[in-house]
Amino acid sequence: MTVGLLSAFVAWVRADVPVDPSSPDARQWIGDELAKPEYQTAKPTWFDLASKAVQDWIASLFQGPGGSAGPVLLLAVVLVIAGLIVAAFFIFGRPRINRRTADGRRSLFGDDDTRTAAQLRRSAAAAASAGDWVQAIEEQFRAVAQGLDERTIVTVSPGTTANEFAHRAASAVPAERERLLAAARAFDDVRYLERQGTEAQYQQLVALDQSLQDARLPSPMRAEAAR
């Protein structure tokens, strides 16, 4: 092998052997590499570091004695929900199913009405004095329903029929079941079947209304269950 070829072979072997730099050189090379722009842009910002610290702190609050966040997290959720419910009661008061519209009107057996039970009773009495038993029966039945609604014994929601109201009221006041169902039939007869109605039917409604006013009725909480 000629000297030239041997020199070339040695040079090739040296080039193929991995470089083993000294410690100062290695630190310098690493520093130069990390100083490149692509590495600098990948470094976390101060905001990233602060966010991570806050997340770690919050997570530490929910760690129970055994390292599990389940019981503590569940308790926190329950307390938050309970606080929101209490706040809603103080702000909005007791919820009512029978919502009125913005102008104060609401549906009462198919008619928009804002009258109180007392006003409905007076209207029924005036119609009875004029011999208009159809209107007298309709108004007196509405007075019965409105009276129980005002006392939160039975709620009359939009779309409630006379028969549905009678069954709800009968669940709250079982002693008056028969008279309540008879009153609903009388209302449906004059309103939807175009029957004339009678003074006797009107007087029965008046007696029922008076009996309900005098009766010791269940509390609103029990009435909620009856609806």
C-alpha cells in the first residue's frame, strides 16, 4: 500500500470515529445549541409558570388524607349548590308553578284573568242576581279554584282543566271530593256543552266555596306533594 493510500485510509478512520469532547467543550456546544431561536421560543413564559403554580395549588386543596380528591371535591360541590339554592330563595322567593305573564295576566280554565277570588265571587253573585246561571256557575267555579291557588293549597297552572283541578283539590281535601268533581262537571256543562245551568248548581258551588274557606286545609308543603 502506498504512503498516499495509507494516509487517506487513516484520515477516513478518524472521521468515522465519534468525537469525544472535553467537558468545557461539551458545555459550550450545549449552550450554543440551546441558544438557537427554535429552542428559545419553546421555553415556558412567566405566565405559563405562574399558571402551573396556581393549578398545582388548587389541586393540592382537593387532595384528601389518602391522596384522593374525590370526597373533598364532592363536599365542595354540594356546599356550592346548597349556597346557590339558599341565595335563590332569598332573591326570588318561593317558586310558583303558576307563572303570570309580564302584564299580570294568566290562564284560568281557558281565559286570561287577573281577578282575585273575592272579585270572582262578586262577579258570580252579580250574574246570579241577573239570572245568568251560566256565567254565575263559571265565575263561582273560578272563584273556588282561585281561592285555593291564593292559599297555595292547589296550583292552577296554564292548561289545567276543570276536571284536573278537581282531582288535585280532592287529593288535598279528600272530604270534599264528591262536591269538587260535581262542581267541575257543572262548569264543563255550561262552558263546553252549552247547557243552561241551574240555580241549584250555582248554590252548590257557593256552599262548596264557603266550606273550603272555613275548612282547616293542609299546609302548602303537603299540597305540593298532592299536585
